[in-house]
Amino acid sequence: MPMFFNRQDSARTEAAPEKMIPLLPLRDVVVYPSMVIPLFVGRERSIKALEKATDGDKTLLVVAQRDARANDPSPDDMFDVGCLTHVMQLLRLPDGTVKVLVEGRARARVARIEDDGSMLSGSAEPLIETPADGVEVEALTRTILESFEQYSRLNKRVAPETLLNLQSLKPASKFADAVAAHLTSLKLEQRQKLLESTDVSARLELLLQLVAGEIDILQVEKRIKNRVKRQMEKTQREYYLNEQMQAIQRELGEKDEFRSELLELEEKASAKSMPEEARTKLDREIRKLKLMQPMSAEATVVRNYVDWILALPWDAHDEIKTDLAAASEILDEDHYGLQKIKDRILEHLAVQSLTGGSKGQILCFVGPPGVGKTSLATSIARATGRKFSRIALGGVRDEAEVRGHRRTYIGAMPGRILQALKRAAVSNPVMLLDEIDKMSSDLRGDPASALLEVLDPEQNRAFGDHYLDMDYDLSKILFIATANTLSGIPVPLQDRMEIIELSGYTEFEKRAIARRYLVPRQRKDAGLEPVTVEVDDGAIDTLIHNYTRESGVRRLERTVGAVMRKLAKEMLLQGAPEAGFAVDARRVVELLGPEKYRKERSELEPLVGLTTGLAYTAFGGVILDCEATVTSGKGKLQITGLLEKGMQESAQAALSYIRSRREVLELDAEFHQNVDIHLHFPEFVPKDGPSAGITMATSMASALTRTPVRREIAMTGEITLRGRILPIGGLKEKLLAAHRHGVTLVLVPEDNMKDLEEVPQEVLSALTVKPVSHMDEVLALALVWPEGSRANAGSFPESDADSGESGENGVDANLIPARTPGSGRSIPSAH
């Protein structure tokens, strides 16, 4: 049964429709009168309509669809106005589609559509156009022609002869339709509006607007293509396509990718917990970023800043473990000894457990290399359940390394403190400031001064980083600094830290560390785990005494590693013994070669002018040999051996003391004017401090009196002009060094005897520590006086500068025996 659809008629018509005309719906195509266009038809119903038209008078009604996606359009899916056309040619293609060439004849309004099931037919009412002529129409025609000429220069798809054909077209209605037919890039609604316009003058005005719009679009496209062409490389087609797409997005303002990134940043910002100041600044920076071009340099700077704010762990923190027993077990498992530090960490955990929180702690481990300062910090982090972050400060000389660079600089970033926090991802890690005494300063600032704020518990709640430009709370961090000596740390910085000194290990501790940690670790590293390797105590003692001489165990571990590597080589070349490897003292010598050091010194003969002193350096306690020689001269005192000013002044004080004791020492009255004295410290390492004063005085007295010095004695102490001995620092490390080198008797200042409580008992049991308060006691004990000399007969007085009447050179005249003629000891011309 055929279906009929009536359309409301609101336009004037010439006559009522006489017949039904085959109807062809078009997708995205509008046909104008006098326009010849090929059409490709594939829908079955449309092909039936074409066949019907071809069998008749070849009249065909073509109407554009409103929605090109409709495959079986209804009358409501088509526009009300179409075009009556004449079928000029029809060709069937192999794929079943039909190519038809039609010519537009007249505008027509569709009055009624009939659907018989196989095809569409419609009655059409030709539209009557409003005549247009006169000056205004002529002006519009010329303007459109000029605009179209500009359009044809921009659009290479318009043939050159098209412009010539348009110039000769009359009347204005036909001219307007011809121009509209060449504007193929117009939207469907715009083309349909031109078709429906029956007022020629209005159609020309609309056409002029559309041509001008197309020209603007083509000019923009031309600019885009030119910009892309300058940027692309000829051989990179893919690069060219990507750049063209970006250029189009920049021109049209379509920044989909950039917008998605901004949305992602806003989501992260809303989910991030942070202080109000940081949130306000973050929101302001994101708003600023929205107004910027995504490829601009300033947008990159702002984006990096936003990323840093979002990456910092403002309120994120680890839950601190407060189980003291578990923490103590972890510390004991990782390190042997170091009880003082372990107790301090357990105290910190106890306070944390009782108060639920504490201010940021700043500890400073000071000790020689290899005693476990850095590894101890990692154990503290594991024992407390915190993240661990390390900052190496050795060689840092720029303040910006701590405080960061300001954002105005290219490549600016936060300082190392905030970078370490970002890596840790929590606000309460254990942060190790390694080698804090190795920092230096130059024209870029002093990083040690910048650390004053970081390591002050009262100030680091509002630490100001130059890059971040707002306060950041560092008070939850457990700061641990390490240093070899305190001399490289400014006093104000020392005042902000709790100094914990780590002394060198004793032989017993080294033996236990080697047995428990070093041997198993080096055995594993050498690949000897499948083989039995037994290293007895004699072998370990040989390694400690004869192949290493250090405060820590770093060199000892390398020596153990050398033994294991040689065993690995032997296993591959000769095969492993069935019972495994047994390493004793003799085997160590076979593997490592001749011994490098000798433990005992007591068998050495006493020598004139050679005294053993003790010193405390960045590498721990060391033995310091002091040599003195006397030659004829004019009273010059020369000191060599890489000495600092402090030791040179101590030598002058020692010489002044000897001059005050010349009668007891049986020296000529003018000895200091007739000889030159040369003091030398053989080992080429920096030496400073006054603690070698009594050592230099003993060497000078020995050389001047030709009296040998006992070699089993070592000494340390500061000397005054009156011979008093003042206390010194680093006594524990010095006694450990004396123990390592086989010294049996150590002379120390009397005021330092209270420091013996910190010295391990196994060291004290192997040493005889003799307190001395005056240089006279040192000379009486250290020099091997010949029989009959005054010193050997106990002629050294117990000098006290504040008692009795002071004689020449500040010495009590009543205590110095009268000098008999000829009693002065002559000084040899050379020693």
C-alpha cells in the first residue's frame, strides 16, 4: 500500500503539481540550478528512482538529507527545498553502484512525498525567484567576483578557467548559483540556505559573507602550513603531521591534551593534603598555568613548580616503631659495640613512645673513617621504622645546594633537603648529612651557614627554600650528621647538634667484628659459600696486627677480601680440599706476603732525640714520632713535618722551658746561642694542636743532653712556659693507637685521668697509664739518665710557679742547686 506525506506550502507557486517525480535523497550534497554534477548512488531505493526517471522524461527531484547517517531517510529526515534536475547520463559500475550525471534545472519545494515500498516519489512546486537588477546588484556581483578571485588564489582546487566563466555569467541569479556550486567547503546548512533563498539580492549578500569567511579560513590555514613547513624536516613525514596538528590546535585554541593534564593536576591538588599556605599558592599557580600557551617557556617553569609542590610529602609520614626490645635487637644485629649510640637511640624511642611525638633530633657522629658512622644511620632507620635518605655534603660549596635556586634561574630546583624528602616520600625520615665537616665556601655562599636553620629545632619548623618560596616543616626529621673531626664544623653549627664521638675499635672489638661480619660477607662476595672456610683467631689477629693499622675496620675488610679472593683463585686452579680451607696465621702470610707492620716496639733500643708522641687526627689516634737534632749555629729553632702554627708555638714554649732547666740538665749558660735545633715529624700528614708539647720538649732535652729516650713510652700533653702540663683532647683514641702499636707506658696529663672511664678495659689492662702534671716528671721517666747525673739522682724539683720566690726565667731559685764551675755540659757540633 503506497504511503503519502503532505508538506505545508508557504511559498508562492506557478501551478499545482501535475505529477509525482522520482525523488533521490542526497548525503552532504546540494544541487543548484544550472549545476552539472556526477552522483554515485548505492542504495537500492535510490537506484529504483533513477531507473524510473530514466524510463520517463528523465526528470529527477534531488533533496539533501538533514542527517547523512540515515540510510533509509524518512520525509522528516530531508529538507523542504530541493532541485529539479535532468538526468544526462547513467552508468552502472561493477560493484553494483550507479554513477549518474544530472543537471540542475530549478529550485522546487517538496509538497508531497510518496513511498510505494520500492522507491520515493514526490510532487515538487518550482519556486519563483524575486527579480534583482540595478546598481546594488551589480556592486554585489563585482564584489563577489573579486572575493572569489582571492578565494581561487588561496584554494588550489578551483580551476583557473572557472573565474573566466563566472565573469560572463548572466543574470545575477545564475551567477550566484555558479559561485555557490564552487564553495564545496561550506557546511551543509549554509549551502541549503543558499538554495532556499529566492531573493536574489539577499542571496548575493549571504554569498558575499560566506566567501569572505572562507577566505579568512584559508588564510589561517595558509599561515598554519607555512609555520609547520618552517618547523618540519623534509624526510620526517610523521613529524610534519604531528606538528601540523599541534599548529591547528594552537590556532583554534583546542588544547585537549593540555587541558587533560590540567584536569589531572587539579585532581591531584584536591586529593593532596598540605598546609593552607601551600594549597593557596598551588591553586594560584594552576590558574596561572591555564592562561598560558602550553609550549611557552614560562608554562614549563610553572608546570615544574606545580609538580614539585605536589611531589613533596607535606603530611605523609611513617608510623615510628617504639618497640625498644626489637629496636635493640636490630641495632645489635647490624653493629658490634657502639653501646653509647645505641642507648641514645633507645632513649629517643622511649621519649617518642611516652609523648607520642618529639621535636626533630639532630645527632652528629664524629669519629675516624671505617668505624660505622654511615651504616649506623641506616640501622637507626630500620630500627625506628623510618625511611632513610642520604645527602652527601663532601665538597659542597654553594649555598643553593641547601636552600635551592630561585625560580628566575634556568634549570632552578629545590635544595638537597627537599630533594631528599621527595625521594623518601615521607616527612619524617632519617636523613643522613654525610661528611658535614668536608663542606667549604666560596663566592656563591657558605652552605654551613645555610644549615644553621636546617639543624635548629626551633627554626626548622619553617624552613625557607628559595625555589619553593614558602615555609616547609622539617621538625619531624631525624637528622644524623657524620664527620671525622669537629675542627671542620663551625662552632654555631656544633652548638645545634648533639655530638656523639665514635672512637676507634679495640683489638677485641675488631676480632669480634671480623668474625661476625667481615669474614662471612667477604666469603660470600668471593663465591666461596659452597666451600668450608675456617679462619681461626690467630689468622684474624695477624691481619689486625701485621697487615692493618687503622682505627676502623675498612682496611681490615679489604684485607680479609684479599685472602678470600686468593682462596677463590686457588680453588679454581687446584680445586678445593675435601675438608675445605683452613686459614691460620702462617697461611695468611703465605697468601698476603710479608707483614707490613710489627706490633711490638719494646725491643727497640733507646735512641737520642727520638720520642714517641700521640696525636688525634681525622683518621683517629696515631703514633707521632718526633726527631730532634742539634748542630752548631746561632740559636735557630727549625720545625718541619707539615706542621700548623699551633705546633710551632708549642715548640717555642718547650725550648723556653729547657732554657729554664739548663742547670739541672747540665747545659752551658749560652747553649741556646751556640747551637741550631731542628725538630722533625717524619710522617707527611698535617699536624696541629698543642698536645705534642711535651713530646717536643723531651726530644730537645734528649738531643741537647745526649740522653736516649725510652722507646716503650709514648706521651701526650700541652706544655706551658713554666713546665706545667695541661689537659688535651682525644685521649681515648690516643690510648687505642698506643695499644695498637705495642706501647706499654703512656704519660698523660693528670687532669685527663677522669677520661679513662671511656677507655675499654682490655686496653687499660694492656697499658700502664702514668699521670704527670709537670715536665720535670716526664723527663725523669722518659730519658735514660746515666749514673751520677743530677736528673738520675732526683735533682728535678717539683716546680710550682706560684710558690716560693721566683728566680730568673720564672723558676724557684731556692730549688735549683748552685752550679759548680765546669759543671756545664758541652754541646757537640753535630748529632
